Amino acid sequence: MKQSIRVMLVDDHAVVRKGYRTLIEEHGHIQVVCEAADAESAYRQYKAANPDVVIMDITMPGRGGIDALRQIRQWDSSARVLIFSMHANAAYALQAFRAGAKGYVTKSSDPELLVAAIESVANNKTALCPEISDALATSRLQGDTDAFGQLSPREFEILRLILDAKSTEEIAQTLHLAPKTVGNYHYAIRSKLGVSSDIDLVYFCMRNGLVTPLDTQSSLF
């Protein structure tokens, strides 16, 4: 008999969460004990329910999944978090693992692979889907993620919000930071990535696959 696994789902789309819940609970040994739609509620729900595994999306309104993961891990260093995201870029995966993730599976993966990843993470084992494994191997060979690897998880989250066209004031409010602190992070990000303006920053991220041209256009206008 397989061990019982208590899971928390974190995704900002209620319909998506319902689909995942249905899929996961087809396996009788896995139970979804709570859900969250954003980073703030994810932190509260985790503290209240203490699930065995957190399934976390990266892209959510306000603070993203990597920052939520970082906060949960600060409160509970043994928290086991599986990132389940549309992003198949190695930079996202590296930052997620740097923040403390135990696994990373893309939403294009086979559903049964998600279930297998949940079981692995519950047993404190690392879980990677083939798509991310290949992306990490390729980036290691080509050195593509060296620049992003210089960023801390907090800097990477601020970069994500900048690319989402958020102002300094909006970022400060979202992350509960002083605007001056956000400005300092902003400067450090550009310095580490070797760019001199936000336009250069966007195109640098586009060249390295962090955003697509369509995403870039929506952020600039």
C-alpha cells in the first residue's frame, strides 16, 4: 500500500486547480488538503495545513511562486515544494531550486509524470520532467544561464515583475519593500546582467528565452 500524501495546490486559476485536484485524487493515496490562489494565501494555508507536498505555479498575480517558495522555506526549512509551471526555461528551474524547490515539472508534461513527481518529492527526492532536464543540460553546455544564475531568488522575482511592466512603487507594495530598496535591487539586476537600460534588459531576457517576443511587446506597450 502506498503512503498517504497530503498536498496543497497553488495556482491563480480556479478551473486549473479543479482539474489538477481531479487528476491527483484519482490516486487514492494522494489527497488535496488545501488550495491557494496567490503567494500570501499560500503562506497562510501552508502554516495552517502543514501539507506533505506543495504544488506551486510560478506565474501568479503579485508575488510569484519562487518568492512564495522562498518565504515558505524560511518558515519551514523542511517544506517540500514541487514547481508545476508553463515555463520550460532553465533559468526558472535553476532559480526555483536555488529557492529550495525539490522538483520541477512543466504543465505540458504527461499527467502521470506529475503524480510520479509528487511521490518522489514526498519521499524527499528530486523530481525533474524530461523537458527541464534537457533544458538544464543544454544550458550547462552553452553557458546560457550563467548571467541569471548570478541573481538571488529575490532579484529574480523583481526581474519577473519588471518584465511584467510593474512600476517601482507597485513592486515595493507587492513585496513589502521600500521603493528605494526596490531601486537598489533594480540597479543590481541590470549591473549583474550587464545592461544599461530597461529596454536592453528586456531584449537580454528575450535573447536568453526568459520571455517571448509576444510577452515583450505586451510589457512594453
